[in-house]
Amino acid sequence: MALRLYNSLTRQDEEFKPVTDGRVHIYVCGPTVYADAHVGHGKTYVNFDVVVRYFRYKGYQVRHVENITDVGHLLDSGEDRILKGAARERVEPMELVERFTRRFFEDMDRLNVTRPDISPRASGHIPEQIELIKKLIARGYAYEVDGNVYFDVPKYEQYGKLSGRRIEETEAGTRVEVEGDKRHPADFALWKKATAEHIMKWNSPWGWGYPGWHVECSAMSTKYLGQPFDIHCGGMENKFPHHEDEIAQSEAAEGVPFCTYWLHNGMLFIRGEEMHKSLGNFVTLRQAYELYDPMTIRLFILTAHYRSRLDMTDEALDGAEKGRQRIWGAVRSIRQRLSQAPEGEASAEVVELVAKARAAFEEAMDNDFNTPGALGTLYDLTRDANTLLASGKALTTGDLAALDQAYRQLGGDVLGIIPDALEDEGRADLSAKLADLLVETRSKLRGAKQWAMADYVRDQLTELGIQVQDSPDGSSWRYLER
Ligand SMILES: [Zn+2]
């Protein structure tokens, strides 16, 4: 089936066609590592992780590049985020960068976000950024004034094609760059002159300075993915000016398209409000993990389509927690039964059930990565699997393995909400061994004609949700459905 996605650049649903058959080259704008990641970052990176995972599920060879911004990303006040953070923590800028890069990956690991194939750092790619700026000057798209280099926005006629803004409207977005030496208010900085006390600076053809934020993504994406590459992902809030400027720089420098598709994800809101430090509703992932299992947060994120806004409320998270328990409960039962089931092929009924679930799942995901729809098919599968498990039908290893594999691929590989080993499977294994021991003990009591004691063991097991069944071959047990 063909995968369709919504391309923010053309504002249309389009069939996915890769630059190179069988391959997908994806760039995601990464974090600026000056503080801990918040739940909004969690949404962004889970949204695009599922995109990467689904392409892999479909058999594409994916290269996923996601940068680490460790220089040049300025606050509205004009201060560099990294330098401000370093001053706050009283550490070297690179010490701060290292600390928050590690913490970022730890936070993402807990959300089960697959690590990018390449995580290039802006500070490690200064020569590439200088080369790009030199090329833009040579082609007449950039100019230098007293150690600062600007992109000449009016020269690039297609400026605004992503955000839909006209040049006259773009001035508000560039208010951070108040330098009086720009030729046009919409021009943005490619290279900034550093003052003597500025710590993170490099030598360049224009003297000591540092790159503007946008130029790193242009330089590092095409270095590792080529130009054009397939998909550029990022947050809706970065469409302008960041992504618009990336397109302008890369297309002006090379004269070919930057990338084929743009995916933008919607923001996370907290109880109906945009998250902001000044509103006192700022939640880091680490704070959220103290209240909810990271996998519940991941499932919660997937309950909304990636392009939609998602509202974080206690009710929504409680609902996600119940959903996770329901799915994990079925997976646990299937895996437990698998270790005790008789050998055999999967029955036609189970084969059909799994095929139906897989088809519905793929249909949802092929439709612009519709994760709420895909989750719905997992709940349907869970309902059908529970009915089957409770039906008393003799399920073989083939039946149970087919169900287990469907969960591993759809819920595990693609959605990432089912770990390979569920945390308490070891305990579950112990409970099965204890049930075996008690059933065997009961048989011995019956052999010794201690009927009352044997019945007591059987009744207590029933109380615990374990049904003992006697047959001429001996006694066995199964979990009762609750
Ligand atoms: Zn970027």
C-alpha cells in the first residue's frame, strides 16, 4: 500500500516517493541543550520517532539525522541560550552542553525514542557552515558588513513559500536581530561578529564570530543526507523563521530543492494553555516521569495525530494509563500461555484475526501516520485476543506466537509502546511456577486421600484467578479472565 503524507510545503496530501528507491533520508531539528527537555519536546520526538519506525517497518533503509544545537540559538533578548545557561550553572559552555545532551538522551531513552543515526553538533560543524556562507556570498545571496554576514532576503524570490508570509510581514519574526547595518529588515544573520568577552567564537574570513542558528541545520542536513533529501521534520512553531530560512539558504546556495517533504507537528498544551515558564505550567519530562510511567506518556502522545495540538490533562493521562494496562495485560497473558501451550500451527481463525489487525493498522499509518487510528486497531486486537483467550479453546504455540508477533511489530516496533520484555514478566513467570507447584501438591494430597486439604488448595487457587482442571491424564491449570 502506498504511504501518503501531508506535505507542509505544498499544503497537500501526497504519495511518498523517495529520492532514492528503498531509502528515506530524514532530518529532524534537534534540541538546544541548555536545560532539561520538557513534555513538549517529548511530543515532538515521539511523533517523529514513529515516522522513522514506520518507514523501517515498511522495509525502507532509513537514515535519521537530528542535530544538537550547542551554539548560536539566541533568546529574544539577544543572549545566547548556551552562554546564559553556562553562566547560570557556573560551568564552561561545553560542560553545560555535555550535561544536557546526556540528560536529553536519557529522557528520550525512557520514552523509548530511537536514537538518531547521526547527532551532529553545531559547534563541530563550523567549517561546513563557513563554506555554505562563502558560497552564498559568492552567488550574491549574502553580504558582509563589519564582521557580520546577512542573508539578502529580497534577492531570494521564493522567500516565504513554506510559511506563506510575504517579505513585508516577516519583519516581526526577525525582531531579535536589531543590527542597524542590515540592508533590509527581513535579512537574517548567517554569521555574527563576536565581542572580545564572547566565549564561543571561531575564526572566519569575516573575523572572529559565531554562526546564526538557522545555518547549522542547512549545513548539517545536506552534509549527511544530500540535497535534495526526502523529509525535514520539526515543530510547527519553527516553521517561521527557522525553517523558511533553512530553505532560503540551502536552495540559494545549491540551486536545487532542499528537501521533498516537510512534516510539522502540533504543540503540546497543558490543561488548555500553551506551556510557558511565566504561566507556571512548565513541565519537564523528568517531572512528568515522577507521576506517570514514561510508556504511559508515550501512549498519551500517540492518542493525537502528530499534526494536532495535544492537551495534557490528568484525565487524558489516566486514560492512557488504563489503555496501556489493557494492552500490556493481553500481551502478558499471551506470553505466559505461550510457554505452556501445546506445539502446533496457527489456526485459520487466529491467522485471519492477525491479518485483519495488521491491515487496519497499516491503513491508518499509511494515511499520514494516523496514530490514533493505529492505536484503535491495537485495542480491537486486544478485545479479540482477550475473547479468544477466555473462550476455553485450546490455543497452540502457533496461535499464541502469531498474536505475540503482531503485538511486537505493531505495538513494539512501530508505536514503541510495548517493550520486548514487560517489566514484571519475571514475576509472572514465578507466579506460573508457583501455580504448577500448588497444583502438583494438590495432586499429592489427593493421592494421600486428604480430600479436604486438596479442595482447600483448589478453592484458594480459584480465588486467586487460577482454575484447576482435572482429567484422566492428571491436573492442569489456566488463568481465569477477570
Ligand atoms: Zn533546524
